[in-house]
Amino acid sequence: MRLTPIVADGAVSTRSKLLWLGDESVPPNVQQAVAGRWDLVRCGDDRHLLGRLDEAGLAVVYPNGQADEPRLLERLLDTVDRTAAVAVVLLPPKAKVAWGVLKGREGKFLCVDQDASPGELLARLDAAEALQPFIRNLEQELEAARHLGCPSAGQIDELDEEMRLAARLQRDFLPRRLPEVGSVRFGVLYRPLGWVSGDIYDVARLDETHVGFYVADAVGHGMPAALLTMFIKNALQTKRIAGHSYEILPPHESLRQLNAAICEQNLSSCQFCTAAYCVLDVPNLTLTYARAGHPEPVLIHADGSPAALASPGCLLGVFAEADYRSTTVPLSPGDRLVLYTDGVEDALSSGGDKEQFKRLIASVGGEELDEMLLQLAAWIDERGAKGRPEDDVTIVAMDVAA
């Protein structure tokens, strides 16, 4: 069976290939997610599938109607696992067997609800595409080491397994679905520099009318930074529960408790991190935020003018008794808020110039949310081809519908 690109007749495209592994037609949400970004290539039961996967490096697996047939699913996943490709697997929520099979795999597979929004699918595909080069490089290094005979093949396989597990574990700490509450929508751009990331983010409903979201950045790279991000995910408290009632903690109190928890660990390496945490009151459109040594969030008003949201607060993990301050600002329909890590500033501006970066963010403020993130990702990739970025890249953007 031949590979058939799903593009217009006579069109010549230089975009990357995205393999479609499924017998069914491509659903509209997938078509919207990949439009203008990848050339979607249909690839069914092809005897050259291994080579095609290695060449493309990125695939979408759609076992529609066969998701709960584990032997068929395992056979397809085994084929992907024998290559350096990363696969995004579209599964129905009720396919419990398939979800169980994938949880037992060693990375390289990102699961998503087959009915997810185009924005969520795009976020997963972006994550898969960012992960793929590191998997390819690691497998090449492991293969070279095997040929050299140092270290032993068993040790290499063990390291390979541990790194895959660490990458998958960290991805499991990220939100599977971004909430949509009232007129508010979220989007994410997440680009780890290496196999694992020193950045972490979360967006979660705190109750029927409040959403909490943050971006945090552990100082350093590699496994120590990644382990600290997982600690942050578990240690950040958003509510105080007493009996049958609860109180949503203000951001400064959440950061204060998180700082105390990190200091209490007395970590020997990678003990510092920055964070920006926000709580949004959706019906009243008020945003309360606090910062801990983190880049200032940028609020792009409906008229296109940008404003940096300043707030005092030192690094987390330095002084156990550090204080933080919450600030509340009103929002209006058409406003957009952008949280990001300093890797984004470095990747998009000269020497991390904050004013230049703020103007650049504002210049795409009039685009749809997904389109803005695509444009920023394209600029980051363009600069990456010239030797950048040099750090993890994370953006969490929030729109208030006009």
C-alpha cells in the first residue's frame, strides 16, 4: 500500500510529514489541528511502515473501532516502538483496555481523547514533535555505545528504559485537557530542551467559578530540574479544606506554602525555581496573581496594548520565611493573558530584552489563540535553526472571549 499525502492536487509542500495510521477517514478536529502545519500522510497496512515511521518521525494512531482489541493495538504500537517515531494515539474515553495497554508502554506514546478540541490535539502534536528529536538522538547515542561495547548492552537498555519512563512520567504530570469555563479559553506551547524539562504548568478548575493556573521553572536542566517540577506539582496547594467547606487560597499564600515546602527539603542541587500563579474569578472577570522571581505575565488588552503585570516576590527555595504579594486586576472581553518561562524571552528577543519581547507578544495579540501559539512556535523554530533556543520553552495563554 502506498503512502498518500492528504494535500491538494498538484501542490508541492515543504512541511513535515505526519503519518496517519488508521483505516477511517481523518476526523474534522484532526484536520483542523494539522492544517497549515503538517502534510498529513495516510499510511495503512504498509510493508515499508518501519522505514516510513523512521523518516517522518511523527504519527497519529487512530484505532477507531479496534481500540479495545489489545492484540491488534499492541501489534501497531510495537511497530512504532521499533522506530524513533513518536505517536499521538486517539482513543475514546471508554476504551479502558487501550488506555491500560498504553500505560504499560515505555514512553513515545501521547494519549488524547479522540474527540478533543483542535487546540488540545495541536498541543499534543507539538509536544510529540518536540520530543521526537531527543528520542532520535538518544537512540543514536545508545546504538553507537552498543557498537563500542561500553557500557554493557544491559546497562544501556536499563538507562534507555529509565529515561523513557522519566519522560513519560513527567508528561503524565501535565494536564490532559485544558478547562473551558464560561467565556475563558486556554492554550499551551510546551517545548522541552532535552528529554525531560525543568518547566511545568497546570490549568485546573478550583470550583464552578474559579480557575487556577501557573507556570514554574526549575533552575537548571536535566533530571534534577525535572524531579523538582514533579515536587512542585504535588506541593502547590490551591485550597484550604475544613470539614465540608473550603477556601480558595490567594496566590501569594499558595506560593508562600510552596516556598516553605521546598526549603524544608534542603535539596543539595536544583533547589531554586520561579513561578507565576493566577486565580481567575470567571463570572466577575477578575484576575489575582502572584510571582516568585518569575518573568512578568503580559496582559494584552482588547485594543492591542500590552501591559506587564508586576508583583514582588523572590525565588522559591531560597528563604524559608519569604513573603509574596497578590495583586488583583480587572479583565475585559477581548483581553489575553500570556504566562511564560524565561526560555521564551531568550528565544524570541535579543538578549532577553523585555520591552522587545512585550512588543512581539502584542504584535500577534490580534490572532486567534491557536494561531498566536503557532506563530510564536514558528519564530522559536526559526531562531532555533540559528543556534537557539538554549532553554525549555513554555507558554500558557488565556483568552476572554470578546
